[in-house]
Amino acid sequence: EETLGTIATTFSRTFFMPGNHELWVDKGEEGEGGDSLAKLELVLSLCASLGVETTPSLVGNVQVVPLFSWYDRSLCIPPQGDGPPLPLRLWADYTRCEWPAHFSEGAAHHA
């Protein structure tokens, strides 16, 4: 919050695109929404409250387009036995993101 606020007051326009680390849910954050999508909403609300833009906008002759995306399952090596495919089980994102219960395994990785 402090960093975004400082940047937002320094420049006439500030853009931010949440990344994978913003979706990590750490111990103690469960009460703040509990899952990665709730955390994303909190980050987007914080940006809005600070005047930080997170949606596409024209700046002079340049179109700034923050992309909200996630991993493509084609990056994974098929599983060998039990457990998720590699490299998913090696990525911190796989273990530190908490998806809503209504997401299926496939949907969570295409969110």
C-alpha cells in the first residue's frame, strides 16, 4: 500500500497489474477473504482507492493494457504416478494460491 501510494502521488498516472505473488495466501490471511480470488479483489480495491489504474487506457498514443492471466497447462510435464504434473508441484504458486471451493482443478489453473 505504501509503495503504490508513493508511486501514485509521484506520477500523473500509475498503472498496476497484479501478478502471481499477489494471489498468494499466507497464514493469517485466511480471515481476509480466504482465497486467492478474494485477495485479488482486495488488491484491485486498494489500487482503486489510491487512484492506481488496473484497466486498459490510452496514454497519449500508447494503449496500456494490463493483462490478467494465468499459466497454460501445456507448460506442465504429464504426471508420473500420483500428484500434480511437473512443474506445477515445484512452483510456489501451486502451493501458495488458494482457489475457491467451486473451482475444479482444471478451472483453477485457467482462472
